[in-house]
Amino acid sequence: MKKRFCRSLLLLCCLLSLPSCLSYHARFEKAVAQAAAGGKPTDITGPWKGTWKSNWNGHEGPLWCIVTPTPEKPGTFDFRYRAGWGVLQFGNYVHTIPAQRAPDGSYLVKGEMILPKLVGTHSLDGKLNAKAFDASYKSDKGDHGIMTLRRPGKKNPAPAE
């Protein structure tokens, strides 16, 4: 009985997240196409693909991010995330944070994002340039870990539909 309930709940969650997944996939593919048309990236905007790993419980999975300038807020960027764990993909969270330019030309990002209550508030502390995005994250619920993202290419495809 308990297994049946858990399977039903998992199926329901997957079905409810499908529209969000398809919407994110379309946005990510559009960002990849725009980036390819523009040649090599010269700034931090555009699509990113990589992984997240929890140092708290060892969980890990794929991670996608689209970085865009925040309209009417110079020096601030919207980081739109989608993450995976096992067969699940979840997210479509927007993290709006300032990015400070470092002397070496990279950007330092630090900020907080309030996620659904079960997940809590996450803080991000990282560095990115035109080719690499590396950050650590921490949740007020105890989870903490790292995110490693690079520009998508043939070996780094968009999220599955």
C-alpha cells in the first residue's frame, strides 16, 4: 500500500512538472541557438549546463542555467535554473542577484533565493566568466554543495523533454 502511494505521488509530481519542463527546454534551446549564432561567448549571459552535488548527503544531478541581464537593474542578472535528480527534473527557479566584476574580468555572484518551503532558502557564492561558472550553495535546511557549469555543446545537451 505504501509503495503504491509513493509511486502514485511520484507519477503525479512528474505529470505536474511536465509543462514547466517543456517550457524551460524551449527557452534553453532558444538560448543555445542564439549563443551559437553569436559565435564564442564574450560575457556571462546565455546558456550553461553542468552538475550540482550535495556535500551534505551525496546527492547529485544535472543542472541547467540561463543567465540574462535583469531589465532596468544594471549590474544585476537573472539566473534561471532547472535541476535533475535521478529521473526527475525540477525547478525553473529565477535567482536575481548582482554580479560584481573582479579585476581579472570574471564576475563574482553572491545572493539568496527563496525556494518552496520544503527546500528552503538557498544562498549562492560563485564566480563566472565567459567559459566557466563555479559556485557553492547552502540551504537553511542544512544542504550544501557545489555547482559546476560550462557552456553547452555537443557533449553538453539541453534538458530532456
